[in-house]
Amino acid sequence: MILPKQGPPTLSPSTPPALFAERSFTGYGQERGGVQTILRNPSLTHSVDFVYLESLPWFMKPYLHTLSARLSSSPQASNEEFIKETYYRPALDRKRGTHLEVRMSVPKNSTVLLTYDFEKAILRYTEYPPDANRGFDIAPAIIGILEPEPERSQGSEDSLGVGADGVGVGERKVVSYLRTTSLLLYLPTPDFSMPYNVIILTSTVIALAFGTVFNILVRKFVLKSEAPRLGGRIGRLVGRLRNLVARGQGKGKE
């Protein structure tokens, strides 16, 4: 059997990603915080349009009025230039989370910072997991890259619109999906050792109170002048006990 000659495999050049994304927490403290997403378009020829989706737990409540987008090189926000549409569904405590969907556009060879602030809710002590000090996992953001927008003739209207379940993309399709890394959120955590501290403190107070009352009821308090007479009586009782013990031992030897 003769095998056909096979040449070396040809490797097609890899396609560079259409967008780079990085998400992290900002701020400090146990009451409020912020989220910052760095979106970088590596293309040198065209901008990239995409839909940015976040599904947040109910105990992470974003402030929609703080949502802003700006170039990394510019200190001032310019939402109209980068944020095209926004869909927001607020959370209901212990029933559903927050749904945030934004259609954005990043210019060519640019880096855009998408930021917003949020408030941390306080949970009931029964809602914390066994490893409460570890934090809570926050799901990654999902980015749907849209196909390039077709060229339109002058005077034509844009067909994009906001749908009932999120931002509208018209007839444009999502060509690829991109997910950021998940985050770890630290919430205000109570001191779970307090019940044991309360038990120990209560037991100590009860023991002190019981010991004091017991001493008052059992001990006999006498004057100093009466102490020698009591001492003499006790001495005579001890002597009698010793005599009885010695007699018992003598009878045992006989």
C-alpha cells in the first residue's frame, strides 16, 4: 500500500480581534463603588459597533445617571458620541437583577472608558454564604460585535430602533461575541462571632450573680469579738473527732 504524498499544512493568518475589553471595579469602601470597562478598537481603518450587556445581581444597584463614556485621553465624557442607545431595567429586591444594555461605537484606533457608579445593598445574615468574606461573583459582561453598517444614500433614514427587550440593531447581525472576566464584589459583612460573644458575656454575668447570692446565703458573718469563741468550739470538735478516729483504729488492731 502506497500512501499519497502529503505536503506541509498551510496555516491561514489569524484574524485580529475586532475589540479588546477589560472590566474592573473602582472606588473603595463598603457602601458604594464603581465599574470601569476599557474598550479598545485596534483597527486603523474603521470604527466598531457593538452591544454591551450586563446582568447584575439585585444587591448591586447602579446609578444610571452616572453612566458615561469618554476617550482615555480626554477627561471629559461625551456620551452622545459613543453611546447610541440604552436599555435599562431596574432590579427588584430579592426577585430579579438589573439588566443594562448599551449600543456603542468606538472610533478607529481609539480606547473608550465606560464607567458608572453603584450602591451596595445590605443582606440579611441568613443570605450570606458560608464563605461570606470571600465575596460574591459578578457575571461577566457580554459584548456582541455588530457587522459593519452598510452605506446609505443621502437622505435615507436610520432603521435602528429600541425594541421591547433591549436596544435595537435593525437588520444588522451580531457576527461575534466577546465576554469580559467575572468580578468579585465585597459586600458589608456582619461579625458572625457576635452570637458567641453574647453567650459568653451572658454566662459570665449569670455566674457572677449566682456566686454572689450563693455566698450571701451560705456564709455566716460574725463580729470580730466572737471569732475566738467560735475558734474554741471548732477546736473542741476537732479534738473529739480525732479521739473517735484513734479509738476506732485501736479496736481494729485488737
